[in-house]
Amino acid sequence: MNTLRLSLYGWLMVLPAATLLALFTHIPVVESFVHSFMSTDKPKRPSRFVGLDNYDSLVADPIFWKALTNNLIYALGSVPLSIAIAMMMALFVNDKLAGRSFLRVAYFTPTILPMIAVANIWIFFFTPDYGLLEQILKPLGLGGNNFLGSNNTALLAVTIVAIWKESGFFMIFYLAALQQISPDLKEAAAIEGAGRFTFFRRVTFPLLMPTTLFVMVNALINAFRVVDHIFVMTGGGPNNATSVLLFRIYEVGFKYFDFGLASAMTVVLLCVLGLVALGQFFALDRRVHYQ
Amino acid sequence: MKALRMLGRGVEQGAAWLLGLLWLLPLVFAVWTAFHSPAYMAHFSFTAPLTLENFKNAWQAAPFARYFLNTTLLVIGILIAQFTLCTLAAFAFARLPFVGSRLLFALVLIQLMVAPDILLLENYSAIKMLGLMDTLPGIALPYLASAFGIFLLRQTFLTIPKDLEEAARIEGCGPFGTLWRVYVPIARPIYVAYGLVSVSWHWNNFLWPLIITNSVETRPLTVGLAVFASSDQGIDWSVITAATLMTSAPLLIGFLLFQRQFVQSFVRAGIR
């Protein structure tokens, strides 16, 4: 078959997917930028170019800063911890411990639950008076908490839920990587007299680095994308203590109908994700991707 | 030395189990609440009678049957469309040297970073413009061309020896025939893996359907559950928990029955 025809076939096959991708990913990205410089379309005052007005309002909006800070805390709290726990889980399941299939199920189950369901389960866990956590703390004289209703603990609570939900998912990637480490290495290390911890520190951990990078990027993206539980558990409250970027975009866009401001916030979110992508490509070793 | 090693192993075993139990605790608690009358909520006793009353109440209190139907249709529709679109695109990227394919592939990969959920404002406008508000296709459309699926299948197709393709061509197969007769059958495990990941993802998706739907006829389970749980009608927590477990049940039971395949599939989908 000649090149021209192959090319034609190629384009024909890619076209449906490419059209949809353009329609719901690429054009919206460009439009988010464009609309962030436009005023919100209203019946009496149609949308027009307003320069940096939306960004000015954004900078002046304390709730935006609150949401951004919260989101960074949420990311910095959930990403390293879920990575560490995921790695630990994978090591446990990979070492032939008693009951490892039970353990694998226990660790992985939260992954397949809807975040909304997870949120409902955890609300009850955190509930004042009769929630499970209170039941444990009360006898110790530490009762009387309202974990989701307090400024100090609400963000922590939603972070814990994210860690619980995601660690088991990330475990899978480590498990796959661990299974590819040659058993010869373990034998060699045993002959050299290296202990288990030394082996982990000097052999396993470095070999898992590519996986860690991959998981970290995914965990970071999720930290800015997965906000479902916040809707159910706190609704962003109390006092915006658990509001994060995407949640705030939803609020401003679909509750206050300020599309201009929400677009500016979307641009900020896109920039954050862009930074994550840049970090993945430049700051860290390029060879490690996709094995 | 040996004793020390034994001790280390014991500690690891203990830690592993502790973590496992800790991880299951919220779920066990939910199961307890759902299967007991509200009187036994957070009141643990081995003699507490089991009941299905909460599930019955939940089922009657909201149109869960309809929500189940909506989610099922949605998930199946997305899966079929994703398989079709991603297979075609992946094959073209893997095997057909067309002009601009490298650039186009790079553009596709952008979606791995920027999921449609992030762009909810613009996608909302797009769906509105297409007149698909409050419809199942409206929920599905932004996810049909999935970069993840295209990438996964392309990587798989690249590992398939070209000799097989030659053989198919000699037999008189065109590109579509080759794809259908050679590539798709060989990639079957990857389709299973991708299918499981996709189904669990879309079964659980919430934010986008929340924005797009506003009627019982289109609402998927997740949104239905959230609406149900937040309606301040003094619904018992036991009933809400029962509803929660109910909406998660198909995936949960599927996972428990086929846990090896599930985990394997997620691994397969993950390491590429």
C-alpha cells in the first residue's frame, strides 16, 4: 500500500478521538485562558475584554488564597504519606507474609469505592458524640471533638481520607515494580551479609525510584483533581477551611456564576499542573518514564 | 543473628496486620451500621440482631433503581465508545506512518495531565451548546477519547511483531482487517485491564455528573447518593450507610470475587 493511502487511513482512524480530545481538552484549555481576560456574560452586559481585571479580583480575594494554601497543604500532607504507606504496603504484600491475600484485599479495597461512598463512611467515623473516633477518644478523656466542624482539624480529616483512599492504588504500582526486581540481588545481598534494612535502603529503594516518580506525579495531579469527598464531608467549610482550588472553581462558577473569576482560577490550576509536568520532565531524571 | 532476623520478620508481620486492620476499620464499621438497627449504631455487641431493614428503607426512600440503571448504561456506553475510539487511534499511532502523527500523539498525552474534570467550566459550556445538558451522552462525551486508553493500547500494539501483520496482509486484510483480526485479539488482556479501570473510574465519578445532571432520569448513583445523604429529612445514619454500601456493592463484590484479576489488571494498566 502506498504512503499516501496509509497516511489517509492513519488520519481517518485518529480523527474521531482527536476531534473529541480537541473539543473537550485542548480548546477548553485555550478558552480558559481567553475567558480569564473577559468579563462574565450577563443578559444585559455581554462578555467583553477586561484585561487583568479578573486576576486583580482573584489576588484581592482572600478565599482564593485560602483555597490555594489549603490545596498546597492538602497536597504536601497527602502525597508523601500516601507514597510512604503505599511502598510499605507493597513490601508487606510482596514478602510472603501469612495472610497476604487478605492484606492485599484490605489495602486495595478503598481504591474501588466511590469517593462519595468513602466520604459518607468517614463522616460517620468523625462524627461528634457517637462517631467511632470519639468512642475511642472519650474513654481516654480526649472526647468532645468535632473533627469536621473545627478550623484546626477539618483539613487534616479530609487529607486522611485521601490517604486512605489512594495508598492502596499506589501500592499496585510498587507491587508491579517489586516483582520485576531480580531475586538474584537478594541472594547476592544475603551472601554479602546485608541485613533486611540495608538491602531495602541500598537496593530496593533506589530501584523503586522510577516508580516513586511516576506515583508522585499521579498523586500530585490527584491532589488537585480529587475533591469529591470535600463536597460531602465539609462543603468546603468550616469557614473555607477545607476549600481547595477545584472546589472553589465549582463554587464561584456554578453557585455565584462568576465565570470570569472562575476562569482565572482555572488558569491558575492549569499552571500548577503545568509546573508538575515541567518538574516531571526536567528536574527529575528523564530516563525513568514509562520504563 | 538468626534470632534477630526472626524478630524482624515478626515485627513486619505484626505491622502488616495492624495496617490491614486499620485500613479495614472504617469499612467494617460501615458494614456493622448498615446491617443493624439504628439502636446498635456505634454500640457493639455480638448478640445484636442483624437486619436488612436499612437497605429496604434506603431503596424505598430514593429512586436507587433508576440511579443503578443510569450508572450501568453510562458505564457500558463509555466503555464501548472508549474501546472503539482508542483502538482506532492507538493503531494509527502505533502502525500507520501518517503525517503529523508525532505531534498529534504529544497533544493526546496532554490529557494525561489535564483531565476533563479540571476544565469543568468550559466543558459545561460545550455540553450546553451541544444541547446535551442533563443527558447521559452529555456526561459521557468528554471522557470518550481517553489519552490513557490510547497510550495503553498503543504501547501494547507496538510490542506485537510486524510479521503477523505481513501474514494478515498476504491473506488480503486491509488495515481495518489487520487491526480486528490480529491486534485486537492479541491485546485482549489489556482490554480487560483497561475495561476494569474504566468501569471503576466512571462508576465512581462524581463532580462532572453533578454539574451536568439535574433530574432523576439521568443522575448516576454517586450523585444520587450525595443528594440522598444531604437531604435534611432526618434520615438515619444507618440508612445512609446502607445506601452507601449499596452503591458500592457491584464493584466491591466484583472485586472480592475476582480480586486477583482486578489487581493484575490495575498492575497491567499501571506499568505501561
